[in-house]
Amino acid sequence: MKKRALAILLAAWMALALAGCGGKTEEPEAPSEPAQTEYPDTAPGPEPEPSVPEGMNPLTGLPMEPEYENLRPVAVTLNNLKAAQPQLGISQADVIYEIPVEGGITRMLCLYQTVEGVGTMGSVRSARPYFIELALGHDAVYVHAGGSQEAYSNLQSWKVDHMDGVRGGADAQIFWRDPDRKRDNGYEHSLVTSGEKILEYMEKGKIAAEHAGSWNCLQAFAEDGTPADGEAAEHIKVRFSGYKTGTFDYDAATGKYLVSQYGKEHVDGGNGTQVSATNVLVLKTSIAVLDDVGRLRVQTTGEGEGYFFCGGKGVPIQWNRKDRDSAFAYTLEDGRSLALGQGTSYICIISPKTSTVEYE
């Protein structure tokens, strides 16, 4: 019995040994492949179109944020003597008026629909009655440093909102003497201000920041202001006097006239940008010497002749302005209203007796 049981156990052990040394066993199932995940197409698509502001800059006809549309522009008188170069902040102006003052020199009245983002501006110089009249025509806040006796009388009697760097009160705090300009240009040409300082003062509420009532600038603009029947005018030369000649060279790549004066490019010392304009206008008017200092009487109201240049072409125009609180209106020779090109404007005011205009 014991032998038989031992034989059974021995047989069972041998069977297990044979199975472990080569007996057939079932292969484990191969792991199944993971399910393929579907991903959306992540290839870059076209760039989104830049959003265009819904408002319009009344000085340029270009889009701008609506909250700036009804702002009163800021008008700053800038020195233009050779010794005062380079000017600061002029390349950011929406409209530039260049006008003679005493001695054959010129000054600029620069208009900014908003001075937000505008850096230093200068050097700031004194007021004359005709600068004040032009500022009033835009319902602008006028920034200056001093002025003729007549100008001061006008500022008071016309109730002009202004900031004065010479006889001002709290508003004089927006001005300072730039140390580099004092060293390089002299004390006389060192007084400057900035967009930030002007805005800080405006926020005090002493001067209205927006137009009152239904004030409206009637100037029309076109996307392309090139006069259809204009003559070639890619190079313009405006000789104000024996002291000052300005030139405007059309750059087809940008559609703007590049400005030069005193025999070289007119460059903004604040940002290194050459002054340029989409529209160049030359307005002829009566200019007369008032006194032995050489101060001038410049007629800015009434009517007169002139030229309009845009897109490398030029045409004669008529200008009219009914009073000092009105903007200039421009018409073509056939009586149609003139539409300026969308963009900045450079307006030269000259006497036909003492100044000349050439173009080709």
C-alpha cells in the first residue's frame, strides 16, 4: 500500500517537472493598442484683423477712440530759429501752422487733438495775436511763454483759455528749463512742457477739456486726397524770407511730404522722426509790419488765394474764414469744397509780396 502511494506521488512530481521544462503553455494575450485620440487642427490661422477705433480725429480724419473726438485740441507755439533746433514734439502734431514773425523768422503753432502719449514739447515761445486767432478757430487750449502787449490784451479781452510759461500762475508749473537745451541751445531756447504736464493741469478742472455745446469742425476728408486734375508737385519750396525757406518732398512709399528746413531734414529731437504731412497748404494773406521792433499784423480772417498739395500733385484753392472763432474753409477753383487727405496737415501762411512758392 505504502509503495503504491509513493509511486503515485512520484508520478505526479514528474508530470509537474515535465510541464516546467518544455510543456506547452498558453501565450498571454498581447496588450491591445491604445485607442487613437482625435485632436483638432492646431495649425495657425490668419492673423485677426486689427480693430479700428469707431471715432474720428477731427484734425486728421483718421480713426481714433471716441472718447477723444470731442476734446478741445491743445495748440502750442514753438520756436523755429536755427539756434532753437531741434524742436521737440513737433512730429506728433496733427496740424502745423508756420507763420512769419518779426525779422523774417517763423514760428509754428502745433495742434494736438490729444496730448496723451506726447512727450516733451519745445522750445515754447511767446504769443502773437494771429496765433491766438488760429487757436480760437479750433476752440483750442493755447500754450505759450509770454507774448506781445497786444497779445496779452487779446488773451484777456477774448477770454482765451491758455497756459503761460512767463506770467502764468499755477499753469506755469507745467513748464521747466531743459538742462541739455540750456547748455546746447542757450537759456532763451530751453523752456519746454509735455503732454503729461498739460494733462495733469487740465485734470484740475480750471480749463474745460471738451468742446461746449454743438461745436463742429466742418473740414471734410477723403481716404485719398490727391487732386484729380492737379499738376505735378513732388517737390515744393516755400520761401518765407531771406532767413527761412522750407521744402517738402513727396515720398510715394508713405504718401507723405517730408519736410526740410535750413538745408537739412527737419527732425524732431524728441524721437528722431522727420516731420512729415499728408497735406501741405500754402495760404496767401496780407502781412504788414506794425512797429520798429518788426512785429507783424497777419490777416487770418476774410478770404484769399492759396495752394493745396497732396499725393504729389497740387491745385490752386481759395480760403475763407468769417471770424476768429471759425475754422478755415477751403474751396477749389470751381467752387467745390476741398476734401483734405486723411492725415496730418502742414499749413504755411505767407505774404505774396515777400514770399514765394515753387513746385514741380
